[in-house]
Amino acid sequence: MPEPIVLSWSGGKDSSLALAALLADPSVEVVGLMTSVTRGYERISIHGVRRSLLDSQARSLGLPLFEIELEPACSNDEYEKAVLVVLDRLRVAHPALTRIAFGDLFLADVRAYRETLLARTGMAAHFPLWMTDTTELANQFVADGYQARVVCVDTTQLAPEFAGRAFDRQFLEDLPDSVDLCGERGEFHTFVYDGPVFSATISCRVGEKVLRDERFMYCDILEAPEDREE
């Protein structure tokens, strides 16, 4: 029997590629998605994507969603407590669960943090994309037919005009050399609305852009009628 595994899901491109890698691995069965959502804002933490669009992703993927509910500006201790609560829920739902998968690519400190946190529950972390070349991954994402929008840009690393753009070949060509093509250092974040892992396209459109904390340019993504083109 394949091993049950849950994927930490941000709604972005790395999560989608990690899911594709897991679905192609016959030794594991993805049994759920785990996502941090900020209360009050009702959006995916960090990425700022609306909860309704997160729900649409989960439906299209055909996977149950386990939400880590966070207060705005929560402390790291509060974050860890919220994660542990959800991990307890996952263990109840799937007693054989021993690993959580993440889409991290090469940041060793992030990997070590996740491994240390999970170790408190006796669980382990799995990184299906670890140390895969990010240029290769970014181009694979486009070549495989995924569709995504840039939803957040760190303006200390990338011009704010990149927010809201489609993640396509032109976007990759326009990125400055200092920016990782997958945004692994937090340069930008994405929302994926179509691709091989989805059973149906998530109908959406670009909304307004807002600068927050005098640093992060967010582009709102809105739900759109099914017959409306992106």
C-alpha cells in the first residue's frame, strides 16, 4: 500500500510542481493539503490569495484541505502552536501518516526549521523538489501548460510592476539576473489557476494592486464567471 502523505500547499507554482511529483510517485498517496490562512483577511498567509480561490483549487485537485488558522501578525510561537493543532487533526484523520511534503527548493535554514518543528510530533518532512535546478523548474512549469499569476512582489528585490503578471516565458525573460526564476528567496509569489494537476480551470481575473508595509506589492485575484476569459 502506498504511504499516505500531506502536502503543505501555498497555492503557488512550487506547490503545484511538488504535487505533480508526488502524484507521479507510486510509493505515496496524497491524502490532503495543509495551508495557512489568516483570520479576518480570509486569505492565504504570505501570498494574500482569497480563501474562496483556495477552496476552488482544492475542489479542482480533488483533495481535502486542512487549514492552519493564524491571527494577523501572529508570533512564531503562535504559528507553531497552530501548526501542531492541525498536525494532530491530520493524525486523527490518517493514523498512518508520518510525513508532510513541502515544495521548498534550496533554502537549508527553511528546511531545517520544518524538520525541527515536525520532529516535535514524531513526523518527518519530505521535499520532492529539493535541489532541483530552479531554471529547469520554472521552464518546466511553463512547458507543462500551467497557468499562474504573480500575486505578491517584494519590491526590495523586484520592481512592483511585476505584480499581476502572468508567469510565462516573457516573465522569465524579463526577470533581472539577481532574481531566482522560482522566487525561492521570497522575490515573488504566485497563484496557479490551471495545469496538469487540476481537473478544471479556476476562473479568475486580476484585481487591484496594493502596497503593504511599504514593501510588498500585492495583486488581488478575483473570481470570474466561468465563461469569462483570463
